[in-house]
Amino acid sequence: MSHDFLIQKIKSKQAKIGIIGLGYVGLPLVIEFSKAGFEVTGFDIDPKKVEMLKEGKSYIKHIDSSFFGAIQSKFYSNN
């Protein structure tokens, strides 16, 4: 894959984003990349966090659950 190919994927929003760890850094990244129009997949080792996110609920107090209705993201746990 060439540098130019990757840049084109990013500019056209066809790049697929993976975020490992959905804590205080990862979850806001999922939200912002999703709002920007990218397909985002989030991974975390805590199945409880992943289940809450799949239900559209935030486990981080300063992140409003209303964000999850507007984003198209997938969440997975390895447990």
C-alpha cells in the first residue's frame, strides 16, 4: 500500500479506523472519527464496557450517551 493510496482513503473517508482500548482516550476518539464520517471499530478487554456501548450507553460520566445514537460504530471485546 502506497502513501498516496492511504492519503486518498483518508481524504475520501473510505479508511476504516480501529481503536484499541475504549477508555478516556479511546472512546472520545471513536466518537470524533465517527462524527467525521469514518467507519470505526472499537476494541476493549472489558466485556461490560462493550455491552454498554452496544446498548448506546456511556460508562464515562462526561460523555453523554446521546452521542451514540448519531455514530455508526462497532464495538468488540476479546473476552
